Amino acid sequence: MAPAPDRRPVVAGVDSVLPNPAALVWAADEAHRREAPLCLVHALTPPPRGRHHPGAEAHHRSLREQGRQALERGAALAHERYPDLEVSSSVEEGPPALVLCRQAAHAETVVLGSRGLSRAAQVVSAGSVTVPVSAQAACPVVVVREPEQSARPQQPPLVVVGVDGSLPSAAALEYAYEAAALRGAVLRAVWAWRPPRFVPADEESAENERRRRLAQSLAVSGAGFPGVGTEQEVVRGHPVEELVRVSGRAALLVVGRRGRGGFTGMRLGSVAHGVLRHAQCPVAVVPAPEGEG
């Protein structure tokens, strides 16, 4: 299938050490759905400057060759699935997170595999790209867990999106509607909230107000997707726990990126960070439009 004119590519990060075939398959499927090219990228960290030792250049060449072979395997997998899919690949010098964020500036979506690292390991590990790319990329980032860590989605497919009335969640809702339309899926919008612990409140009125705002958000974002069936749920509970609960039956879970500041974990936001660790399906982290958030 030839890509549509002016379509941005779906970019997939390829790891030569522990490649995740599920992430490559997801990326190929997404490129096919969107009639977009697929771009496979392997990031090769350059050797430290000023630390030359015998065999360093040969080792670096060996790592580059391993990356090239991983890209070849990824391209073969994509072409086996979609023979006419336009696939390109490249080995890029630089820290993996930085390389993929550069690619994101011109991408439709960036797709990453997850090794199931703990939260601390995701933040401090030099080899981890999930948190920094999800926190900083200019386009949506989809994180695909290992197959054995994922639940089997229901039929017809279900796309779940977390909504809280913020601008980032509005961007997530727009993305979720498009994702559901591409898959012929049902969209379930979940607004999870926790009543204040120490402030008296009319919880029934507060919940009804959230139902009204959720219905209004769905009417606005869903106007361009009349064929997408929608479900809405306002539930009292922790947003991460409630979204993870529903993720066991979902093909995709979508959340907005609402964090601020330079530290990647804070920029990502606590809800996105939590579902990346615990969700049982691929997770899409969607940035707010430029200048918003």
C-alpha cells in the first residue's frame, strides 16, 4: 500500500538487545491503518569522548552492525505482514531518548516496546526510553508491553481514554476517537475522581457535574466521528487504578500528558506514569497542542 501524500511516518524504536516483536507488529499495523510509511530507528549511543582504548572503534562498529541486523529483522517482519508497506530504517548516533524525540518532531506516532521496568528503573536507567520519550515527544507515544504481560482485548475492540476536563485530556480524547474509528472500535471514556478527604462536599452534585462535562466533551470531540460507538463512565476512585482496571479488556488505553517542568517523570504526569507501569494493553500518551497544557 502506498502512503497517502504528506503523511507523517509511524516511527518505531528498535532495540538490538531485547527487541519486542509485539511493538514492531503494532507499529506496522498502525502504519497500515493510517496509510503512512513506517520508519524503524535504532539509536546507537556514541562512545564517551576522551576515553579511547584499544578495540573501542571495533566494538562500536559491532554495535552498529547489531543494530543494522535488528532493523533488517524488523523490516522483514513488517513486510511479511504488509508486503506493500513503505518501510525505511536507519541507525542514528546519539542517546536513544534524544534520537527518538528528534524523530518525533516529524512523526505521526512513536512506538516503543516496554521491558516492564520499575518506575525507578525507568527514570534512572540509561537504556530506558519509555519515560523520557513519553514525557517530551512532540507527537503521541505508544508503549507496547511484552505479549505475555498483555491481556487479550475484547471483540469488537475497545479503546479506553482517561478524561478529566483538562486541555491535555481533550487532546487525548481527540486521538482516542481517531484510534477507535481506524479500528472499528467502541470508545469508552472514563472520568475517575476522588472526593476531597477533608472538605465537606455534595458528592452527588459533583458527580453529576462531571457526567455533564464528560457528555459535553464527547459531543464536541466525537462530532467528526459519527460512526464510533461511545460509552461513558464516571467513577469514584484513583484514576490509575480505574484505568488499569478497564485496560484488561482494551486494545488501547489513551491518556493525556499533563505534567510540567524539566524532570521527565514530572512532565509526564502521575496518571500517565502509573498506567505505563500497570496497564494490560498498549498505552498512548498524547501531548497537548503546542502552547497548551
